Amino acid sequence: MTEAATTLQPRTWHRFTAGQRLARFAIHLAIVAAIVASLRSVEVIPEFIADAPQQMRDLLQRMWPPDWQYYPKGVHEALMETLHIASLGTLLAIIMAVPLGIMAARNVTQNSFANLFARLMLVSSRSVNSLVWALLFVGIFGPGPLAGTLAIAFRSVGFVGKLLGEALEETPRGMIEALEATGARHGAVLQYGYWPQVMPAFWSIALFRWDISVRESAVLGLVGAGGIGMALDSAMNLFQWQRVAIILLAIFAVVIITEFVVTAVRKRIL
Amino acid sequence: MTAAQQVTVGATAALSVRGLHKEYVPGQPVFRGIDLDIAGAGLTAIIGSSGAGKSTLIRCINRLVAPTSGQILFEGVDLAKARGKPLREARRRIGMVFQEYNLVERLTVMENLLTGRLGYLSAFTAWRRKFPAADIERAYGLLETVGLTDFANTRADALSGGQRQRVGIARALMQQPHLILADEPTSSLDPKTAVEIMQLLAEQGQAAGIPVLVNMHDVLLARRFAQRVIGMARGGIVFDGSAEALTDDMLKTIYGGEQWLH
Amino acid sequence: MAALSSGPAPFSLSRGAKISFALLAVYFLWAAAQLEFTAERFIVGLDNGARFLDRMFPPAIHDWDSLTRGLTESLQIAVLASILGILLALPIGLASARNLMPTWASWPARTIIALCRSFHPVIVAILFVKAVGFGALAGILALTVASVGFVGKLFAEAIEEISAKQVEAVRATGASFASIVIFGVLPQVFSRFVGFATYQLDSNLRNSTMVGIVGAGGIGGTLFSAFQRFDYDFVCAILIAIIAIIMIGELLANQVRAIFIDNLSFGELLRRRFSGFRGLTTERAAND
């Protein structure tokens, strides 16, 4: 067959159109610019980087062996307290998140002001770290698990509320319309139309958030909000590295157990 | 420029299978003692009931499945034992068409075609998508041949089954193969499209002058398009001859039972 | 006509569910008692809280310099930790995909990822502070570890869910392993990967505001010292700044997702932006 005629332009192919290429290039450029800008101005002392592996090894050596004896008197109660903080905090968060999630879902609540307000609340809740929330509540209620529980609650509302809102927005229209056509009250539509649809997602979100809350509760004590974090804080301040080790191990164990529990419950109910 | 090549497969067989044996569970072979020679342009159909080992055999030829023992000689390389570079170089000379098209769904038709050239390019060139101009030309040419010029930049998962299989065939042809394997290429298609696809396969094989080896379970299609038919049953080859020689009695031997024949 | 049988009422819960709920309720009450939650404490707290909030408003910026320095440092930490973390997560995540890799590669990779995920970023930050000293480096390293854990795990899961058929076809063309990954695996997981990566960038931005509390750099340090000095109105200003930055981060992440997942062109992006702002943040990546 004929070779490609030299007078004909060879056909070309590009993966992306010019417009797409421009957009992608812009992103790549922005990323590189951000990296360069950050690297240039971040204050990092080179000697510290060189020293780091040695320091880490030193630290790990000092943490071994973990102080097993310390567990019963120093760790166990605090660990349980951490669990309670996480659980109660998540419960409170769910209670607050349900109305906010309903308000934020544009198909359930047709009022744009309510949507906006709810979204603003949820975003703010998520933007403030649980540790920072803990700081605030320690200032208000004083140190202790109350501050910790409220911190977990207020941080989790955003997470649960946002995902709940999204789950609500994704419910298929047809079922809701059928209910509304029967003249059902708004509350009934919620209970019998939306709730069965979002129920699996709801439990999944709740479990997921509880899992994360357990991890977060462990550190709240660092700012005085109760739980194992306080034991960790004092052990570190006193340079009792072997106690630090046992505390870290305890936290690790609780996190693993929590994951198991969550996976098991998930399998059973979903 | 279309995909027509003047590749002459000489008197020596392009593909020679000797004593091929495959078992997944020890003691329960899928097939054994398979001897086969494929040479010259033309379509060879392998027929047999499900589980007779047709698909496994085809997949052993380009080593997607590893045979338990035996020899698969292709252009001087024993594919049963080859590894690494020699295996890849042999594979790029064998084009394969799959029952479920196996296109990369998220890529466009054009990109799927160009994956046919991956055996000839370095990973770096491929990553940067800097395909040689000749490859691009060939791709456009093949798109014309299979009648999908308008779909060059459509995503593969937006196509119908028949269209996807055309892309699959075009992808195989992009490799400039010396042999085409097809594993039940029409089983997922409606009867009319199935005929069109078999037609395309047969024509393109002839145009390129290369053998086409097709697994199929539709005997009518086999009779219509294949010059040679191989029947497999109970782990072995029980028939190897022209499509004309395929009598009803022979079919009974291959598939067993009579009800389905009439 | 046959009488209607009286089966269980349609919307009632199963016995198992009822028992579980009852147990949960008991647990919650017990836990609250353990923590000594009394109405009294709460009311005292509310009073305290009112005074506290009073001191927070109106927000006032006492020290522009430390505020901007803190925020910049947090941004730097977030950017560098995300880039480093994502870059590391790619090969580690790929290595831990059991459908692609032999056990000797996947097992160590999975262990690395599990370790990275196990500890809260703050704890990791504390350890790095002890190891490399106060400052941004500890924060960057800590958040890199967190990123590798999160992105690596999700990336591996995405890879393990791909269709083997598409990969098989690319293998059959004689492509090298790298080419198979690029053309067979990555197209199937890329959009999800962009989703994780932007989520992690967002998450790092949030966490970078907090690691400063333990000395690992960023606005957290400024916040903590303002708190300890009882400058609650400054605290409020800092919080508002943090929330603002995070919201901007979310918006930017949406744009990045739009460009890489939806493959939007520049023109389409501009059109989208000006055709209305539905809700403050719609963080949903368009389904592919």
C-alpha cells in the first residue's frame, strides 16, 4: 500500500485537548511553585536532619523495654476513660449531626439559608482540630474528661453531618416522590422514605467516626482534656521513656481492638 | 496506509505445539498430549464443549497461563519456558482478541489501539505518550479499516459490544503480529455482530498473510469462516481437518449428545 | 377470605437489634457516670463558658507578625508533607497490592503502611520533635508519615479492586511490567487516587494547624501560647484565620479534582465557576 505521501501532513494525536493541557499545566506549575516556595522559606536546620537517625535510634533505645508494671495503676483507668470519651463524644456528635445533616441536604430542606447555615456549621466543625476544640473546652469547663467529650463531639459533628447530608442527597428521587404523593407529612417522609435508604450509610459513618474518635481521644489529654493523653504528657515531661513506651503500646492495642470491633460489627449489620 | 503487510510465513510452521499438558489439580488434567502445527494464512477454529480446555490451550500459547509440561515453539522460541525479555518479544508478535474485549475502559479508543505498540516501546516513552508518527498513522489507518474513525477519542466504555471488539481486533493488528489468537471473540455478541466480527478477523488475517487461531463454540460460524477445524474433547484433539470434513458424526464425538444438532 | 396472619409489625426492629440498643444505652449511662458527668458541673461550666466566649469576642489580632509567620509555616508543612507523602505512597501502595506483587514485596509494604497509620499524627509529631528538635521539620516528617499511611492504604485497596481482564490484555501485547502498570493499572485507579491525594492535602492542612501545639511548627504554636497568656480574643482571631484557610483549601482541592478527574478544560472551569456557587463547599468528586 502507499507510503505516507510526503506532501501530506502526518496525522497527529494528543491525549488531551489544548484547553485541558493548559489546565493541567497550570496545576503542575502551581504544585511546583508551592514546593519551591515552601522549601525556600521553611526554617529547617540541616544539622538536625543529619542528626535525626541517630536521635531516633537513641530515643527508641531508651523506650525499651516498656514498663509493664506501670500499666495497672497508671494506664488502665486512663485508657478506659479515653474509650468513654470517644463513645460519649460520638453519641453526642450523632445527636447534633442528624438535624444539621438534614438541614444541609438540598433535597430534604429546600431553604437555601438553612442549607448554607448548616453547611457553614459543619465546615467550621471540621476545620477546627479536635485538639484545638479540646483547648477551648478546657478553657470553658476546666481540665478533665468533660472537655474531652465535648471536643470529640464538636469535631465529629462536621464529619458525620457532611457525610449524612451527602447520603441524603444521593437517595433516589422516585421513592420519595411516591411517599409525598400519598400526602405523607414531612416527618413521615423522613422516617419511612429517607431513613431506610441512608440507614446502612448512617451506621457505617457512625462506626467509622467512632474508630477515628478513639484515636483522637488518646491525644486530647496532652492539653488536659482527660484520657490517656494526660498520662502520656506527664511521662514525657518527666522523661520516663519506658512508661511512654507502655502507654504507646496500650494506645496501639486499643486502636487495633477498635478496628476489629468495627469490622466485626460492620459485617453483621451491613 | 492500512495494516496490510507482506509478511510471508514460510513453509515452516509459525507455531508448533508438542506434547502440551496442563493440569490445575494434580491428577486431573485439563488437556494432555496436545500436538499442533499452525502455518500459513487462514483461519483455524478450535471447537469443543465447555471445559474441554480450549480457552486454557489458547492462553498457554502466549503464556498467559503456564503449561505444566510440553513445548510451544513460536519463531524459534519455546514459549513454555521463555521468561522476561524473550517472552515479551514473542508476545508482541502475537495479537490476542478476548471474549470480553478487555479494553482499558477509561482510556479512549485511540489510546487502547496504541497499547498494542507497548511491546515495542520503552516504558518511559509510553508514559509520556510520545508514540512514533508511524504508529499514529497506523492507528488511524486501522480505525478506518474497522470502521471506527469517528470514535478515535471516545472512551472505550462508551462503545457497544461489537464496536469494542473491533477496537480489540484493531489493537491486536497494531502489534503487526505474526499470529492472531482469539478466545471466543464472538461469544458476548449478538448473532449479526458475531458474523461481522468473524468476517473482519478472517479478512484481516488474510490481508496480513498470517494465521488466525480462534476458539469458538458456534459450530455454524466455524464452518462458515474457518479453513481448518480442530475439535477438542476429553482433554485431547479428536478432530483436525477442513471445515468440509466436519461431519455431524464428528460433532457428536466432539460435543456428545444429539439433541442440539437439529 | 382467609384471615390476615399477624406477623411481626413491618417497621419494628428485630430482637437482636433491640437488645443491642438496650446494651448500648446502658453502656452510655455507665460511661457518663464513670466520667462524673453531673448536671451541676455542666451548668457551672456554662457560666464559665459564657464568660470565656465574652472574652473571645470581638476577635483581635495582637501580633500580625506571628500570625502570618505561623500560618505560612503551617502551609509550608502541609504542602511539603503532602508532596513527600504522596510521592512515597505511590510506590509503597503499589508494592502492597497483593494482586500485582509477590508476597515478599507486598508483606513489608503493608506492614509499613499499617505502622504509619497506627499512631495519631500528634503522637508521631511529639516523637519527631524529640528526635529532630522543635520546628517545622518535625511537623513535616510527622504529616508525611500520616500521609503515607492514609494514601498508601487507599491506593492499595483501589489497585486490588481493578479488573484483571484489562491488565491481562495489556500483558498479552508484550508490554514490560512498567508499561502494564501505566496503561493497565493506573487508568483504572487514577481518578480515585486524585481523590485521596486531595483529601490528604486537605487533612494535612488541618493537622498542620495543630502539630504546633506540641512544638512541631505552624500556627498551632501561636495558638497555644496565646491561649496560655489568656489572650482569648487573639485565640478567636487565629481560629477564624484557620477556618478561612481550610475552606480555601477545600475549594482549591475541588478545582484540582475537576481538572484531573473530570478532565475539564480551562474554559469549562471558568464557566463553571461563574455559573453559581451552590453551597459553600461541595466536596463531592464527580463520579467517574
